[in-house]
Amino acid sequence: MLYGSRGERFLAKIAVELQQALARRALNGAPGQTTAYRLSQGEGWTVSDVICTSGPQDRPFEEQHDRVNLAIVIAGSFQYHSAGGCELMTPGALLLGNCGQSFECGHEHAPGDRCISFGYTVEYFEQLAFDAGDQNARRSFKVLRLPPLRELSPIVARACAGLAGSADAPCSDIAWEEISLQLAARAVQLAGSIAPKPGDAPPSAIARVTRAVRRIERHPDDGVSLASLAREAGLSPYHFLRTFERLTGVTPHQYVLRMRLREAAVRLALEPAKVLDVALDCGFGDVSNFNRSFRAEFGASPRGYRRQSSAST
């Protein structure tokens, strides 16, 4: 069993808001569009909540990054095309965009996505990169995406908590600025260790993995096994595992576990529920296994993470 929970309240709410935007778009018959809501900004940086309602019927159009752009995918999925190739963007992944880079975002296999997008002026980002240890701070990203890596989990969870809490109790500008700094530094450090992939995956493979990712997101309470995902994809478990890992950057087990742990981290940051209840609600039947997995992912125990989160807001 890879996944099964009684409540994905915060991240499910984020996904539901995307589905509501897609339903409104379908109701009024309008073409897909991208809507950005500015969450915070400062000298040299901005952060926005971006919802896209484009779908298979909408033809992608070429855009250009007017700043250095880092976008955390938090719901939905899309194909990110640029001169460097094409990457499937899924929740937990980080889009990497160089200033002046042309790109297209396609939704050939499923509609809609939601991201927390961080924009940086070139001068500001180059200074951040240099301070983070990149001696060639003017070097651009050579890859289009960072997968849902463990090293990104604390920052991604903190950003999701900021968004989940923004409606009733907005995080301060200082919190968003801290996240923007941490994200930029981590992106620079990690991007240099990832080699560009040779060639693009066939559309049929992208479609299969997209369906699997959307199923996990759409039915978080269902038990999901590798065998069942492979069966729905029409592949053997071995070939599905290889295809999923190639396109998302992680195995199905890692993907689902990381999703469950992100939800737990957001809940620990935002609500006073007992650790045991959070563990059970996020699909962990054994609290000791939850504690081990959480510490491995976030570098702190669940209680320690909660204390850190309270101190940082």
C-alpha cells in the first residue's frame, strides 16, 4: 500500500480551489487563463499565487520569463516546454526559469495547475546565488525542473503553510522573504547536481503518468498500490515504475510518501492537533514509522518541527 488517509485537509483544499476555478471556466465557456494573486513582495523579489485553468482544448502559446522565476507546483500538472526540452511538472516539483527564457506551458493531458511563483530581478538573484556558494553567479539554470526532492521538502511545506493560512491569517512579509531566500539558495545548490535528460518522453508516457498523478491527487483517501497504478496505466509494474521515475524524478512510493509528509508538515505548522492524529490522518498507521519518516524528511521530529514553525511566524 502506497497511500491511504482519512484527511488531506490543507493540501486538498488547495487542490479543491483549483477545481472550483476549472468548474467556473467550464460553466462560462471562457478559454483557459492564468490568474496571479500577489502574496507579498520586496526589493528585488515577489511571490504570487498562480492558478491556470488551461486544458487540452487550449493551444499553448509562447511566453518569456521577465525575471528569474522559481515556481513550486502545489496542485495539478502541466508540461513545461523550453529550448532545454520538456518536463512534466507535478506537485512538489520546482520550475526553474531564467530571465529572458522563452517557454510554453501545456495541458495536453489534464486541465489546470496551481503554483506558488517566486520572481527575482537578475541582480538580486545573482547576489543570492553568489552568497549561496555559486562562484559563477551569472550562470543560468541548465535544467528546467527540480523534482520533488527531500532537500526541497521543508521549504515547499513552509510555502504551502503560508498559502493555506493566507486567507484567515496571512503570513508576514518577513516569512515570505525568508522562504524566497531559502528557495533561491536551495535551487542554485541542487540544480548544478542534476544533469539534463537526453530526449523527451513520448506523449503516451506523459499521459499515463499524468493520469496516475491526478488520480492520487483526486482521490487521496483511496488506497493506491504500485500494481493498481500500473494496471490503470496499461503497463507492467516494472515498466510503470521506470516511466514514472523518469518523468517525475522520483519513484511512486517516494512521490506518495513525500505528499503525505508535506500534508503532515502543513498541519503541524497550522493546527494544534496531536501528533498521533496527524499521523493517522495522513495515512501512517504506525506513529513510530511516521516519526522516523518525518525526521528523515525534515531533519526534526514532528514536535520539534511544530516548535520551529511557531517560532518562525
